[in-house]
Amino acid sequence: MSLILFNKPFQVLCQFSREDERATLADYLDIPNIYPAGRLDADSEGLMLLTDDGRLQHQIAHPDHKEAKTYLVQLEGVADRATLDRLQAPIDLGDFVTKPCRATLIAAPEWLWPRDPPIRVRQDKPTSWIAITLEEGKNRQVRRMTAAVGLPTLRLVRSSIGPFSLATHPLMPGEWMEVPAAAVGGKS
């Protein structure tokens, strides 16, 4: 059984099959029979887990198993205590209501690689960084949450999934490493 940590670059699709000329996981991973355990949209970067074990894939990706996922988010505008409180409380996004989460103001991560291409910078709009930890993960959820509180997401990097973190497993975009599968929920 394989468990792969992969740092997904910006604008890479979370699939192995080609739809057009866009980059996919196949451009970075030449390992037979592995599949993503969860997804990141093309505009997001950061940690993904891939495995060749269907049960492990289900365990990691299924919301019932509640593997916490932390995202580092660069916002257009400055988050204050009231904004963080609103993000942590359930937010009605129309098609679903988010579960409570953790949101904290952080300094710009020094270890974070530059994005290619860089985010758009507007001289009249300051930016700030927050860390959001969710135990769910709906499509574009973090981006929709920050927009709902009036601070659009400029950059979104998933930094950790359960026990795995880019802080303890430093990988540059496009890099991967194999880790023991037993580290997920104490299972092997």
C-alpha cells in the first residue's frame, strides 16, 4: 500500500486524465494505480494525499472521518477579530451551511514559495493572511467563506491534512514523497 504526499502547483488539475492542454497530476506523478484522496481546485495549491488503496482513499477523503485540513489564505483586505469570529461560526453559503471551524490571523508564511504567476497586487488594497482549519471540504468552500465575510481570497494553500503537513514534510510545488500509510488514523 502506497501513500504519497504531493505539493500540487497552482493551475494543475487534480486528475490524471487530460481534458485539454492544462497540466494534470500525470505531469508530476508517474506511479501506477494511485488516486487522489480528496481534491484541490486548479486555483489552489498545496498538500494532496494519493494512494493505491481504495479503503485508505475513502478513509482520508470521506467527511465522516473528519481528517482536519488546514489552509493558509491570503485575503484582499485585513481580517479583524469580528471577521475571524464570523468565519469560525456556521456560514450559510446558500447551498449548504458550513460547520464551525478554526480561523486565526497569521503572519505571511516565510517558508511559502512564490506563486507562479504571482497574485495580482492592488496598491490601494492591503492584504492579510489567515489559517483556516476545516473538518469538511465542499467545493471552493474556503473561497466562498472568505467572500461571504467581504474579504476575497487571493491565494489558497492547503498546508496540512490530518497528521501530514508541509511544515514537517517540506516539498516544493510539484514534488512528492512516499510516507507510511499507518500514520493515517493509526491504521495500516
